[in-house]
Amino acid sequence: MKKRMLTLLQYITFLGGGLFLVWWQLKSMTPAETAEFYHAITNANYWIIIPIVIMSLLSHLSRAMRWKLLMEPLGYRPKLQNLFGVIMIGYLANAAIPRLGEVLRCTFLAKYEKFKVDKLVGTIIVERSFDLLCFAIFIGITVLIQIKTIGGFVESKFANTNFNSLEFAWKIALFFSFIALLVFVIKKNINRQSNNKFIAGAIRFLSGIGEGFGTIKTLQNKKAFLLHTLFMWCMYLGQIYLGFFGMDGIAGLSIQAACSVLALATLSMIVTPGGIGSFPIFVMQTLLIYGIDAPLGKAFGWVMWGVSTSLIILVGCISLIAMPYLNKKNNEINTTNTAQDIQP
């Protein structure tokens, strides 16, 4: 009961935060900004959505194929249609309740493929851990390829800050002292509290991540795994860059700008469920670096978020309805074939 209440509270907090951001964005605009925002929305080239949707579906399919590679060392050979279906169902669930999608992915696939849930959880840990590493690398590359642009923006933001002041120095010292004290306390008490459920769970989780990375060594086709990862990120980046051409005033932006937008847009998905409310803000703030007016950047963020979310809702719901039927049909065919084989 307590766990359910905490889950419900988490859901209300994240979703409420997202809805607040939606309200705040629309309310904070001046009449002129509102007019520019709606002009950009109504005059966008929505034909560009077609290739964006295709690229998005290809990225999801590639993720399913990559996940299948992670299951090969376990002796599992799931159907690709089932992998794709449960991934879309997982995205649909994550749009409502953070982290629920990973649970449902394992549960649904275990149900339809007769696999063990605990082993599937291990593959999810590997996948998410590797994605986190790739995200960190992508951010590093994004900063390096446009260090002057990003550095100039940061410098302009802190131009009026007196970094030599005693007050600023004290704040920095207190911040690092707090971090050092926190690390010391955690390390000091982690062994004493090893019987604590929370501490034990955290230790198991971190150990699982370490073991998860270790299982990548046992992959039969590491090259295909890495190529799928590269292809997915290319599709993500391609959607943003292609989206630039669908809106006047943004079409001239470079692939470097698309890298920055993708980095911050990905981060927004962590802040609120499915990036609701936060996605357009993060995109708008990123495009300000490249001289794009806030209403125009916000409009672009809303269009891209709307396309992505609508696709997840549509394909996720179709998968949720179709998977029981498709697997029931396959089971009936297998049962019939088995019965025919054993007939004298």
C-alpha cells in the first residue's frame, strides 16, 4: 500500500510539474509573442512530418533489433514484432508514469515469449546503462564541435557576475565542502547500513549495472550492437535537423544546432513524463543560443514534441491491442502444427 502511494505521489508530482510548465509557458507570453507563436504553428510545413515519422519508427525498430542482440547470450530468440510492440507500449507507459515502461516491457515480453522476467530486467539495465554512456559522449561531442558558440553564450550569461568577489568564493567553497561531506557520510555509513533495504537495494542496482556492462563482452555480434546504437542516434539527430526545414526562421540552422537541441531535448524527457511541458522550454532555451526568438523556438519545440508524443500514443495503443491477437493466432498455429506432427 505504501509503495503504491509513493508511486502515485511520484506520478502526480511529475505530471503536475509538466502541466504547470505548459500553463506557465502560454501565460508568460506577451500578446506579440503569442501572435508570433501561433503564426509559426499555423504556417509550419507539416509535410515534413512524414519523413520524421518514418525516421522515428526506424529508430524504434533498430532499438528492438539491438535488444534482441542482448538476449542472444541468454538463449532467447524472441519475435521482432513482439520486441517492437513491447517497446512502444513501454514508451506509452513512460509518457504517463516514469520508469513504468521498463517494467511493462519485461512483463509483456515474458508473457508472450514465455521468458523469465528477472533475466529480461538484466538486459534492460544493460541497455539503459549503455544509452546513458552514449548520451554523455554525445553531450561531450556537441560541446567540442561548437565550443566557441556555447562558450560565448555562457560568457554572456555570466558577464555581470563578479567571480573575484569574496561572496562568490564562499559559495563555491561551501558547495564543494557539502559535496565532500556528503560523499564521506555515505561511504562511512554504507557498510553499517548494509541491512537497510534502501541501501541494499541501491548496492544491488549498482552491482547490476556493473554486471550488465560485463555481459556486453559475451555478445555474439558486438559490431551490430554498436551499429544499431549509432543508427538510432543518427535517426534522432536527423529528425531534429529535418524538422528545422519545416518552419520559417529556423530552416537555416546547422547540424551543430541540431546536436544541441537533441542533447537538451533528451534531458527534458527525464525532467517530466514524456517531456510534457519541459521539452518546448529546453528547445526554446537552446535555440536562443543561435539567435532564434523565444516564441519561434517554443513553437518548434511544441511541434516536435507533439509529433513524437502522438506517434508514441498511436503506435503504443495499436501494439497494446494487436499483440494479444497476434500471439494468440501464432499460438493456435503452433498448437495445430504440433498436433499434426504427433498424429500417426
